[in-house]
Amino acid sequence: MKSLEKDRSRRYASASSLVDDIQRFLQDEPVLACPPSATYRLAKFARANKAILARWAIALALLAGAVLSTVTAIRAVRAERLAQNDSRARSPRARTPNKRR
């Protein structure tokens, strides 16, 4: 597959390097040709699908913003309720028993 790569930089430099790799294979030695890495395939996919990836990135950013603002609003409401309950517990009316005159 290395000899059939579209990208010239990923092909064998010469026919003699191909022959050397075949010799290594026949002698059960590690060959230079190997499958493309996940990083290489991901980079190729990103270059080919820029528009789709940009749309997904925007959608994820909007979703993350919505989740973050919802969580922040819930925390603020809880803190406000806690502060109100705390201030009611400290008020003088709550401490003195109800006296009849």
C-alpha cells in the first residue's frame, strides 16, 4: 500500500528502497511500510471535511454554553434560597416565642 499512496511523501523514495523493504519482509524483519497512523488519518479527514467539522464545533460550543449557563443559574437560585432561609433563621421574630398580652 505504501507504493500506491497518493501522497508522494508517503511513497517509497526509490525502487531500491521498495526492494529493501521486501527483503526485510522475507527475512522476518520489521518493514518500513506500515499502515497510516490514526493521527494521519484524522488530519486527512479534517482537511477534507472542514465545513462539517466547523459546524460541529459551533454546535458543541453552543451546547456547552447552554449547559454551563443552566448550571450557573441553578446554583444561583440555590444560593439565594439558602441566604433567605439563613436570614429568616437569624431574624428576631424567629427567636422570641409568641407572647399573648
